Amino acid sequence: MKNWNTILKVTVSAAAALSLSACSATAAASTSATATAAAKNIIIGISPDYPPFDTLSADGKLEGFDYDMGEWLFKWMNENGYNYTHEWKQMGFDTIISAIQSDQVDLGISGFTYAADRKVLFSDPYYDSAQVAIVPADSTIATLDDLKGKTIGAQLGTTGETCANAVEGATVKAVEDMGIIMEALKAGSDDAVILDIAVAENYAKTGDFKILDGTLLDENTYVIAKEGNTELMDAVNKALAAFKASDEFNEYKTKWINGDAQ
């Protein structure tokens, strides 16, 4: 016959082992939950040479409509169940898409418009745009037809470059930095530049340039991500919908695009 003290000890030992096992499993689950809850860092590519969308302040800090919008989007996402940190990476506009495709950056927020050869995932549109031509204020070029055979500047890798290449007989000078392009136009090295209408209007405010009537391409602007990155883009699209319905959307338009910020 078994000793009841022995049986009791065995029973208590087994219960203790089960309890320790349960505590260990709970601790492991807690550690796993903590790891899962760790914020994911998102790197955003931006080309700050395209005011009023993307530019640098006098002290070299990022600013513009896209920058303010991006900050708003991540604030909204983190207040609505998402867990992201983010950082901005300055780079040439024409390199952002390849950087996304090679996982060097996660998003591009830099006035991107749709083009079929851009093998990326596009967000819902967040702003209307169009490609227009801008010329020096004293230029004899008066219409879009007058661009035929002229020297036209455009930013490398943009739909503006595509439009410039479509102009009959034009010599196209595609350069990475929009500031350099506009200096060439002002100096008379180029006859015209093709660029986004909001950016053209920003330059025309100086009085040094005028915009030709009509558009070469009507389009929209988008946030871009790597093809297949639907989880991040779904979050971005929800944030964009909230942004476009917010007071800040109109505030940022007034500040950057409608003329309050120079």
C-alpha cells in the first residue's frame, strides 16, 4: 500500500511543476506580445527641390505640403491603432522609385504622379495636378504650339520629362535638381520648362516667369510604396482619407499651394 505522505508530496510537486510551466508560458507569451508590439520604422524618400510640395527652409530643414502631410499621416496612424516610427531620407527624385524597389526606403512622398512604367504601388490620390510649361516673363513664346523645336528643361524621371520628349522637334534637357533647371531657364539656356502646375505657380509668383495657357497632361499626386506592400499602403490610404476630410488639408493648401508660403 502506498504511503499517503508520499502520494501527497508527488501531487504537490506535480501541481507546482504545472504552475511553473504555466507561468513560463505566460511570460513567453508576454515577451512575444512585446516583440510584436515593437514599432516598425518607416523610411520615406523625398526630393526637397520641388516647392511648394517639397523644399528646405533657410536653415536646411524639410518643409512643404508633402512634408506636413506626411507628418500628419503618421500621427493619425499612430492614434488609430497602428504602430510606426518614421524618418525622412533626402534623395534625388529619379532615385526614389529604385530605392523603394530595392527596400532602401518604404514610401515615396514627393509629388509623385502616375506613370505606367513606374513599377510601384500607388496610394489613393491626394491632390490634383497637371503638367504645364513655364517660360521667362519676357519670352516671345506665347502658346504650347510655340514649344516646337525649342530647348525644354524638365526634372529627370518625371512625367514633365515625358511631356517634354513628346514635343515635336524639342531638345530636352533633363536634370535631377529643379532649382538648377529653373536657373537655366532664367539665364536663357533653356526656352521653357515643363513641370507640375502648383510648382510652376510658385515660381511665377516671383514675376520672373509666366505660365503658358493649357496643360500638357492632367494627373493626380500619390504616395508610393513597393509593389505588394499592401499592409502599409492600406494604412496610408485610411490616413489619406482622414487627411483630406480634415481642417489641416485646407490649411496646408492655403499655406503652401495657394500662396501664403514662399
